[in-house]
Amino acid sequence: MDLFWFSCLLVWPMSTVRGQTFELKAETPYSVIGASHGFTCKMVNGGFPGAAQGIRFMRNGDTICSVNKRNCNATDVKGGRFTCGCIKGDNSNVYLNISGIETDDEAKWKCGLGLYNLFSDLIDLPLYYGPGSSMTTSPATSNSHTVNEGSSLGPITCTSNCKPPCTITWFKDSKSSAIVSNSPVLYLTDVKTRDKGTYVCQAANLIGSNTTTIKIHIYGLMKSEGQTSLSFGLGVGVGIAICAIVMIIGICIGVICHRRYKLREKGGKAVICQQYLKNRLM
Ligand SMILES: *[C@@H]1O[C@H](CO)[C@@H](O)[C@H](O)[C@H]1NC(C)=O
Ligand SMILES: *[C@@H]1O[C@H](CO)[C@@H](O)[C@H](O)[C@H]1NC(C)=O
Ligand SMILES: *[C@@H]1O[C@H](CO)[C@@H](O)[C@H](O)[C@H]1NC(C)=O
């Protein structure tokens, strides 16, 4: 008989938690340094508020916060960043609230009852970040590049440190519509003088975005200084040619007139050049 009661005493505390399991849920699958983050721990086959006693949240094996049973209030553990407790009107979840996420919080989390070693599965909480001030371009000698017209530019590689990795695009003259590359590498072949300008590398992920810029100067060759100077040169050429032709015709007429005028003068009749010309041309 003694043995029977002894067995009962042994089994009784176990039976109250038999079949209980815990499920830890992160409010978002990732977090960000400085942000707040929430977890909920759901007890399946259990009953609150009594059974909330001792439910703890653990980070990499250390207890961060345990729920106080008696009034189901929150107990801060390890500094003021962590608050855990019951959720009003909810008989199956307890919560952990973290204010001001730190790098240490990027860890494996679980929740449960330490006494019976009943815990949820481990959850990874990754910390995400945008490019911030991590952007660089290489070669990084300077952010200004000069290339000869007709030659190639690059490859210039734009890098950023992001989690998850950033999507990188290059565009020209701050016009995000004028995309010149959808990859981190900027490479231009047979550059023209019109390719000169500012090239912007933009890195973005769901946390944030940033840009870095480089300036490209094109060293133009004399023979084709772009279209405007070409047509200017053409205009000047045509102008000079027309002037020359008009001058030559003028000189010829002058010479002919002068000769005829002299001839007529010799013959006794003075004819003015204008009249002579009129007669000749009509
Ligand atoms: C939780 O309840 C206990 C007992 O009433 C109290 O002493 C303690 O201050 C409470 N803690 C918080 C964080 O409210
Ligand atoms: C957790 O913290 C956030 C932000 O401070 C707050 O809005 C929210 O009510 C808290 N959740 C609980 C269950 O206390
Ligand atoms: C973008 O990068 C610049 C240069 O590194 C940095 O000064 C700036 O703070 C960054 N902006 C953001 C929003 O991270």
C-alpha cells in the first residue's frame, strides 16, 4: 500500500503536464537592431492561468524571462529589455516582449517548462539590416574615372553589406529610370562623350536602401566632338564655300565689266557696266 501511494505521488505531478507541448512564435521571422520584438508561447493541452507558472523564454539555453504564476504578472529578467507575462483574456498564450533588440538576441530561442524539460522547438531569430554606410565601389582609387572616347569603362563593382543581400542597380544622372546595369558590375564598352556624367549605385533590401555615386569623364577625340560640334563644323564649312563662290563670281564680273567698258570707250561709245550686264544677261 505504501508503495502504491508513493507511486501516485511520483506520477501525479507528471500527469498534470502529460501531453502538454509548447509552440514558440515570433511576431516577425526576423528583427532589426534597436527595434522591439515579440514572441508568444502557446501551451497546447494545458490550461491557464495556473499552468503558466514557470513558463520561461530561453535564449541560447539561458533563461531570459519566466512568467510568474500567482497573479500572472510580468517578471523582468536580465535587465529591463525583457517583459513576459500572460495576455489578458487569452488562456493559452504567454508573451515575451523585447524592447531594443541587440546583437545577442540573434540566437536560438525556445519556451517551455524547465521543471519537466518540456520545451518548444528552437526558433532562429535573425537580425536583418540594410546597406547603411557599408557601400563601396571598386576599384576604389577615387570616385571619379576618366576614360578615352571609344574605349571601355569598368568593370566597376559596387558592394554593400546587407542582410538579406541587397538588390543592386546602377543608373545614370540620378534618374532611377535610366538603369544602366541590373547587377553590381558597371561595364560600358565603346563609350561616347554623351556617356559622361554621374552614375549612381543603389542597394536595397526590405530593411532599407542607400546609394553611392561615381563621376565618369570622357576624354573626347577631336574628329568627332559629338553631334552638335559636328554640325557646327559642317555649317562653317558650307558658309566659307558659299562666300568663296560669291566672291569669285563678283571678281569675274568685275574683270569682264572693266574690260568691256574699256573696249566701248575706245570705240567712242561709253556704256555703263550695268547696262552692259543687263543686255548680256537678258
Ligand atoms: C508581480 O507580482 C508580485 C506579487 O504580487 C509583485 O510583488 C511584483 O511587483 C509584480 N511584478 C510586476 C513586474 O508587476
Ligand atoms: C510589446 O511591446 C510593444 C511595443 O512597446 C507594445 O506595443 C505591445 O503592447 C507589447 N505587448 C505586450 C503583450 O505587452
Ligand atoms: C548612406 O551612406 C552614407 C555614406 O556612407 C552614410 O553617411 C549615410 O548615413 C547612409 N544613409 C543611410 C540611410 O544609411
